[in-house]
Amino acid sequence: MPIPFLAPDDEITRFPAVEEALVQPNGLLMAGGSLSPKRLLNAYRNGIFPWYEEGEPILWWSPDPRCVLWPAKMKISRSLRKSIRNNRFRIAEDTAFRDVVSNCGKPRMGSSGTWVTPEMIDAYCRLANFGVAHSVEVWSEDRLVGGLYGIALGEVFVGESMFSVERDASKIALAHLASCRRYKLIDCQMDTPHLLSLGAETISRREYILLLHRFGDLDGAQSSPESIGTTSRQAYTINADDSGPTWGLKVVEGGRSNQAQKLDSSR
């Protein structure tokens, strides 16, 4: 069955129902359209995300099954716990969004291409200006060594990509996200052995959509392009404390307000 192919300036045509996505390739739902804030937010509210490489049309996906991580179920290995206890890194949020996305867009080892195109970088930076897209940065002194970014819909964080240039840096970013207690569900989109080893699991697309409606605050102002949010900055430093579900990640300063991954290095 063919999928719809929209003109780049088509902001009117709605996404098809996710149940109409192809079985092969798994989850392909639509092509074309734009990466405008309105189109992107409409996609995420309906369990859809863009994923394509430079030179291709924009491709929209809603795979079945869906890979998710329940924050309390993230597995912290002995080596990762040791990296956290070494107290070498500082964690911040939303202080270097474009830098994180740009690092995620660097070609991976053994590949000359990337799906994080300049068009995608600009589109997600616009969402960051709306207070909907967020980043977690991992710093070693003044050097950005890892991080991740994604979309926040209420208590659901839709992870888009992560990167690391030092051992465990991207895992530490994910551990921070899982321990911050602001999200009930982290959407990893598509499963890989690496994500599954960290505690992620697969659920049906139908179950994911139900959870998105339950936790996603889909009608809230936070996820509306008509209401530009104000994003305060906060800095965190990893502490060696090992109590509770924070795995030693402690807020000690600030106040709330090479390996590219989607959300994993194997893609």
C-alpha cells in the first residue's frame, strides 16, 4: 500500500492513523511535508517521529513495537556506577542545545552519512526556543563530552539522539534523565541490544499510544507552538552518594527552571 507524500509547504494535511503504518519497513507512515514546529509537535503528540538521511524526503515513522524505558528500571552496571562515583563530570540541562544536536549529527565511525541533517538541527533548535525540546549535557571541565536531546510532552520524554566522546558519558546523561523524577516514561523509539541492556523494553504501539495519552499532557501549553515557553537553565554535578534511585546523581548547584545514537549508537 503506498504512503501519502506531501508537498513541502503542506501544513494542512493530517497524518494518517498510526495503524496505517507499513509493516515493512516497520512503521513508515508518510513522506514529505516540513519540519515546522506545528508539524513536528503534531507528529510527537500522535506517536510519530521523523527519521531520514540527507538527500531523502522527510520520512515519518511510528514503529510497532515501540522501545521504551521506565526510569526506575534503568540498569546501572558496575562500571557505570564506578564512572558516576569518580565525580569527573558535571551535568547541565539546556545550556548547549545546538552543540548537543550538532554532535549527534557527526558521522559515525564507518559511515559517511547522518540522519541529523542541518535542517533537523535548525528544526529542533526552534522547538528548544518553544521550551519543548530539551538537552542534557555532560561536561568534563569546560569540554562537552556527551549528551542527549529530545522532546518533553508532559511526563513523557521522547529521546531523539545521544552522543559521547568519553566512556559512559551518554549513559550518564540517560541516567540523569531517568533519575530526575520529572518523567514517567522515556520513549527510545526503536529497540537495539544496547538500549535493552540498559533496561529498555518493547511494548506494542497501541500500548505506547495509550501511555502517551495518559502521561503526555498532549493539550497542555508546554507542548503548544502558540505558547513560547521560558526555559530556565540548571547545572548539576555528579556526587558520589549512592543512595536511592538517583544512583549517585545529586543536584548540588543551580536551580530548575565518537558515538552518535538515535537513541543508540547502533543506528
